[in-house]
Amino acid sequence: MGLLSWLIEKGATDEVDLSGLPVAVACRYSDDEPGSPWTWVLYLDSRADDEQRTALEGIFTGRLGGDAATHFPWAWKRSELVAVRPVEIDVDHTRRRQRLRIRDRVSVRIRDRYDGVETVTCVIPGHEQAGEELVADELVVEDGELAFAYRGVCGYGSTFDYAGL
């Protein structure tokens, strides 16, 4: 179970500018289940217009092709997309002070760097990029069948580069 978030610094698909928009995915999967299927919710910023939300949904579900099949396990594994939610997203990816709030659904607050030797990146998109292991003060998801809360768990912060067709 976990949460992934992105803040698009600069980007577009076709003629639709996506710069400055945040996106998040709350997810659950188990390597103990055959094929490790994913259950997930896609959160799109409510400030995005209809064209931007449609483009972001196409990118993050993998429907638009491109690098999604390389980077997003829910796009190349069996998965159940529970919902696509246009919601108010407040995100700050400042190193060691990361935070994410998705109104009435999600809260994440990073405490500091993780000093252990283990890595936590696994299949997290961006794990092949240089980044930093982190410790979350709070990770709370309350969204129907995806409901969990953790404190003191590891996370990972990095840049991410997505390329379409």
C-alpha cells in the first residue's frame, strides 16, 4: 500500500499544456497474489481543465502509450482502477520537507532522510533516477477500499521523466 505523487514542472501532450499540475496515485498490490495485481485511485488536480484532466488520465492509465508501460506497474500489470478523482491537491516536493494533501482523502508529510542502508524504491516510478530515501511522519489514505495509515515508513523522492510516443 502506498501513495505516489508527481508535480509536472514542464510538459504537454499534443497541444495541451500540463505544466505545474500535480497528480497522485493511491495504490495497493501484493507480490503474494499471482501477477501482483494493483488496485488504485488516480487523483487529478481540480484546477486542471477538462482537456488537461483527459490528457493526464490518458498518460497515467497508460492509454496514451509512451513510457507508461515502462514506468507505471498499474499500466502493464493486471489492475483495477477504482476511481479517477478531480480533487484539490496541495503538494510541495521541496527536498526533505515534502508534503501532500488531497482534500478529504490523503495526507503525507515527510520527516527527514532515511539513514539506513536498505533501498525502498522497488517498482516505484523514478527509482532508476538519483533521489533520496525518506521517512514519512504521516501517510494517510482514506478513500473507500483504499484506506490505510502509517507513521515512520520509508519513501523515496526523485525526479521523473515521462516521454510520450
